[in-house]
Amino acid sequence: MSNPGMATAASHPETGLNHLHLGRYAGTGEAAQRAAVADFDLRALDRAFLDDPYPMYHLLRHYDPVRRMPDGSYFLTRYDDLQAVYRDSKRFSSDKKIEFKPKFGDTPLYRHHTTSLVFNDPPLHTRVRRLLAPAFTPRALKLLEARFVALVDRLLDRAAKQGGMDVVTDYAAALPVEIIGDMLAVPPADRHLLRDWSLAILGALEPVLTPERADVGNRAMLEFEAYLASHLAEWHRRVERDADAGGDGFGDVLAGLIRGENGERLTADELVQNCIFLLNAGHETTANLIGNGAAALLDWPDQKQRLIEDPGLMKTAVEEFLRFESSNQLGNRRVVEEVEIGGVTFEAGTLVTLCIGAANRDPAQFPDPDRLDVGRQPNRHLAFGAGIHACAGMSLARIEGQIAIGRLLARFPDYRRSGEPVRGGRARFRGYLSFGIEFD
């Protein structure tokens, strides 16, 4: 394996570091910055990085954009390099069976994270994605959109009576759980269980898996699997009895997954694991999008005012929220045959981390990348990935973000912080656990 060593700004044209957000590294000098890069290790992240990773992302991309980590894996931070990996699904595998075995062992977490759509290659990936496709057609999205508007207004009515709310727990996290609950026909009385299960299962994907986090994640998996086994058995009986089950936005996805296509169905375990995946993926991406977007507008009051004066910018604003504070900051691939990326040759078996958060602030692709610009165009961010693994529910997430943030801003244009927000403290998924707001 070759490693070209520390890159320079001249080796990959960009604007340099002068106008980038360097946080605690600003003014420290090149030697100190290079030393910080040399010490960077995903398995030893401090709280300062988890609160604000972008200064380190800028240093990595500037000095060592294809960084070999202490464990022998590589960490990529340039937009063009991530695009090259996303386009090459034959040589960069998403299958996690080899990578996750040492991390999870024979556990429920291993069973889930090696069976779900996102961590698999064709043919399983193709089969599951094809079964999900009907849920995201324009007709299906229109049905879900009407429900989402009603739900948003109901939550905002409640917030109005209270004079404020926690924009995460009372709003951003509650919204996608309800929509995905509809798609999977989860009874409303049971939906309060879903978010904690989701956070516990996804928390196990952090670079470091502590015994405590593993225990919480595996317990959540067992509880979620047991719940779904009972729920799916009942829904399966309904589908067998009624050929028209679903079709109104309630249970559409579940009915499609159970029925299969052209006589081909998911196994019982594949069905369970991909229902869990749908909840986790849809919840995390959308909740963080809404929470991060609402918070970003408070940090950039000129952009908040711009949206108030021109609500028609909401579509481009949501794309900018996705770029500026990407819900999913990290992706992973395993090299299956020798390949070169960014001047580095990767041998088969090499593990690669794709830093989406860094790529989405690459000044070679995004002018003035640390500035929030709700009218930014073009904006070809990678928040939803790219290639065959581009997020299947990206259209739904965009609609949810536009409605939730747009109606919040229209209803309460003077919303402001109430108390100290609490960051999620995770490297892979960036968002808030709590973010209080109040309004007149």
C-alpha cells in the first residue's frame, strides 16, 4: 500500500486555510496544525471534536486528505475522492460482514447491521431497494405529505399553547417516527418505543463501541425484534386476507415488503431487519435535518430573515442545511480489489471511512463552505450519499424538512433559544439531543 504522505494545498487546488473555520486551531501555526492532524484517531476523539468537527476536517483535507489511520484504515475528506468511491460500487463494498464480526461478534447488533439494506451489496441490496421503491413514488409521497402537514400543525398548536418546545424531542424527532410508523403500520400507542430503540441501535455504529453501548444496543435489538415478530405476524395475516391492505399511506411499505415482487419475498429475518433499518435511517436523517436546520438559522440570523422574507427559498435552504450540518457525517467501505483513490493505492481488504461532513465543506466544491447560504446554487452535497447506495428516502426527507422548518418559521418567526442546547455527542450522526426554543 502506498501513502504519499502529507499533501499540500498545491497538490489539490483549493482556497487554502485562511478563510476556513479552524476553531481552536486558528493561529496555531503550520507545525501545530500538522501535529494535530498526525494525532487524529477516530478511536480517540475528544469532546471538542464531537461538538465541532469542522476545524479538524479542514486540517485533514488540507494536509492529509487520504489519511492512514493507526488501525491501517483510511480516512477520506475530499469531495472528489468520496465521489470516486461512491461511483465504484464494484471495488468498494458496503457489505459489513467481515468488518463488523470483530466489533460485534455473534450478537443481535451483528445480525441487524449485516442484513439491512444499507450495509449490503447486490443482489440483496437490489432486491430490498426494489421492494421499497413504490413507497417513494410521487403518488405515495403526496399521500404522506398531507399527513405530515397535519401532524406538523398539530405539534405547533401544542407548542403555541406552551409558549415554546424542545425542537428535538417535541418536534424534530417526533415527526419522522409518526410517518415511518404509518408506513410500517405501527399502532400509535406503541410509537413512543421507537426513538429510544433507534438511538441505541445506531449508537453502536460509533467508531468506538464501549461495553455499555453494546449492551444497550443489543438489548434494544432484542426488544425491537420481539415487537416486530408479533406485529408482522398480525399484519401478514391481514395482507393475506385483504389484497388491498396498504395503499393509503398506512402500512404501504410493510405490505409491499411482505408481498414481495414476482414471487420473490424477503426471508423472515430480512423482513424484520429491514423494518428496523427503515425506522432508524428515516428517523435519524430527518430528525437531525430539522433540528440542525432550526438551530443553524439562529446562528445565522441574516439567513433566517432572508427565509422569512422569501419563503420560496425553503427548497434550497433545506439542501443547504443538509450540506452545512450533514446528519450522517461518516460512511464506510471495504476495498474488494486493488484501486487508487487520491493518489493512494488501496489493496483488497482495506477499510475506508468516507467523511461526508468534510466533503460537504470542501472549498474546492463549495465556495465559502463555512457560511450558511439558504440560496446556495449549485449545491451538489453528499448528505444522502451517491451511487447505488444513495438514500432511498431522500425525497421524503426533503419534503419533511421543507414542511417542518418552513411551517415553524412561518408560525413563529421570532423563535429563539431557551436554555443550553445539548449536542448528541456522536461522530457518525450529527444532531442535538435537546434544543429548547421559545416564542411570543
